Amino acid sequence: MIALNISLKSRSTRQIGAALALGILLGYAALVLGPLLVLSGMMGLILLIVAFTNPEIVILVVLCFVSGLIPARFNPRISLLVAHLQGSDLLLIGLLSVVVFRSLTDKTFRYVKTPLDTPLLLFYGAVVVAVGTCVFRFGINFSDATSEARILMYYLIFFAVTNLVRTRTQLLRLIQGVFSISLLVATTMILQTVLGRSLLLMDGSILRSGERLIRFFHPGTTAIYITLITLICDMALRKHVRCRWLRPLQLLVLGLGLLLVLDRNLLISGTVSLVVSILILRESQRSRLAGNLLLAAGIAVGVAGAFVISENKSLVLFAPKYLITFLDRMSRMFSGAILTSEENLLPRWVEIRYAWAHIVEHPIFGIGLWNTYRPPFEVGDTLRRYIHNAYVWIWLKTGLLGLVPFLWLSVRFLWRGFQHWRDVQDDFLRAASLGFTLAYLGMMISNLVAPFFVQDWSLAIFGVMLGINELIFAHNEATDKHKEGALHGVQQTTTTG
């Protein structure tokens, strides 16, 4: 007994000593590096450990950072010898490292191949070549060139999704997490509109200045749009829902969030997605969707009426103002005003002409990343590397070496989505696969005038949605073949969709 007490006291002493040493080390690091950087490092280490057990949580944390749900000041920028990275970049690199580590060391871990792997790897390979092109051929600084390569790296989160998300529970948690992030972003935008600029709930750079109304330049817009289209598909396909009024209410929140952005291209994309969905849905599914949309309209009228009765005009009047402004922008789009200097069509056409001159000279490899392609349009013009057409951007910067794999990736994703969504047995997963497919189809139209595919506006959401669809189809295929485990031979856990 005496020996046991001595052993326990010795162990306790060692633990106290270790805690003191760790505390001193962290305190010194906080003095040298700053408390925010040290805290971020500790959280990053914890999330790296979580990546082995619950990788979907780390994937969602990355989406929270890049979608603007977590303010940019909490996503520290780290300067390395050869590049400038952010905390979310390190989380992504950590996820990909877990895939490589487990593939090399875990005998029970099998790397998952999908039909999208090859075009995605070829596309990012072209991005790496574009870094070399701008550095060795055009003399661009390497650390500057890697800034654009860092943004496009978020497509590679696809491999973390397809290889680390192994159970149906994880898959559902990931999809529902994407929905939650989008709803939180839209809700924050609505609250910010009601509060005005007196109390900032998000980074001030997201609020455009010089507008009659607050117009959001929000990186979470892409996630809101994708979730909105997916929710519409869910309203059409899923028969049994516990709270029938909840989805129409979510639809209103997401729709209002998109209205605050005042982007016409998203309305056109959404219209295309909705029309295509109506064409491919069965009559009973269209009727179910119409009923849910009527319910959403009824909830909207009820909420507006409640605010009118309560005389809280600040909450009920801002939506009509945005709607009037949006309709005015749409009317100018279909009139001769679209060709005037007040609109942005002519400057974007001039952009394409300047870009095309470089494409003709460098069609295969492009001009590389971080390379200017046009003179300034006005004094202080900082967008000489920026072009509003994503496809011209990819061709200009990476050449046909990058454009062909990217188009291959996009067409392959759409083909698989439209080919397999009907075969998915679970109603919720079927709606998710169709919604992601339709949202991507609409986004391909938007990217003719707004480069969502290449700028850091929640770029990771595309890699996640590509990966989720592949998981859904793999889950369904494994279920059809009566294999043990729905996802890649891993035991399936039961949960409700």
C-alpha cells in the first residue's frame, strides 16, 4: 500500500510538472507569436486529431472559414518561406495528409477511386504547371503565384470527402452540416440588414459601400444558392417529414439571403435549375413541390402580417426595398440600358478581348497565375488579374492544359448526377444528389459572368458537393449489391434522414 501511494504521488508530481512546463511554453509562445496565433495552433492540432475520428467535422470547419461564417480575423494568415497560407489552408492540408498517412500505414484503410479523380488531378496538375509558367517564363514572384494556387487547392477537399467519410451517419452529418452553415450565413445577412452598419455581425469588407441599400459581397453566397436548390428538390422528393412547416421556413430564409446579394446571374441560374427540375420530376413530385411552395408563401404572408400588426416596420419594409431594387436591375438587363456605361456588360466584354489576345499567343499553357493581362481601366484599378468569365480565366491562366480537364470534370459530374439520381433509394440522399447536380448546372451559367469556380467565395463547397454525390452513388451501389457496409466496405450505422 505504501509503495502504491508513493507511485501515485510520483505520477501526480510528473503530471503537475508537465502541465507547468506546457503552460510556460504556451505563455512564452503567446508573447513571441501572439495569443491568437497560439490559440489557433492549439485548435488546429485538436482538429487534426479529430480528422482521424470524425473528419466530416473538420470538413465543416473548413467550410465555416471559407464561407465567411467565421470572420476572417479568426483565420490567421501565416507567412512561410515560399507561400502565404491561412489557418483553413492548413486544415485542408491536414485532411489530405490524413488520407495519405492512412493509405500508407493503415492496412484496413482502402483508398477510394472515383470517376472524377482523373480530371480533378489533371486540372490541379495544370494549376501547378501554371505556377511554374508565371515564375520561370514571366518572372512572377513564387510566393505571389502560389496565392492563386492556394485558392484552387480547395477543390482537392473532394479527396478528403470521398476517402475519409465512411459511414452513412458521417455522410448525413456532412450534408446537414452544409445546410446548417448556409442557413446561418443567410440568417446573419438578414440580421445585419435589419441592424444596419451600427453593429457589425460580419467583416465590414462584405458590405458594399456606395449603395442605397446594404449589398452583400458575401463568400457564403455560393453555399446559400446550392442549399436553396437542394432544399427545393427535397421538398419535391421527400414524402415523410416530421415538421412540414420547417422546410418552407428554411426556403424563405435562404431566398431572402440571396435577395440581399442582388445578383442577377444567380436568379438566371436558379431559374434554369428550377425549369430543368420541373422537366425531369414526375407529376406527383411536381404536385408535392407546388404544395410546399404554397405553404412557404403562406408562412411568408403570415410572418409579414405579424410584423405589420406589431408595427415593427424596420423588419417588414427592408425586403420590399430590396425587391424593388432587384426588379429595377432586372429590367435594365432586358433593355438598351444594358449597353450603357452604367452597366457592367461592356467592361466585361473588354476584359474578354484583352484576355483573348493573350490566349491566342499562349493557348496551351496560358500566361500563368498572378500575371496581369490588361492595362488599368481607371486610376487605382486593382483588378488587372481578375476576369469575370471563369472559363476564360482558366484558359487564360492555365491554358488548354487546365480548361479541358475542368470541363471534363464538370461534364462528368453532371452526367453522373442526371444518370444516377433516380436510382438512389433514400429520399433525402436522392434529393441531395439531384439538388447538387442542378445547382452545379446553374452555376455553369453564372460563371460566364461571375467567376465562382475560381475565386475564394466558398470554393471548397464545390469540392464537397462533388465528393458527396460520389459517396451517395457508392452508398446506393453497395446497398443494391447487399454488401456489408454502405460506404466502401465500412460498416453502416443507422440513422434517420
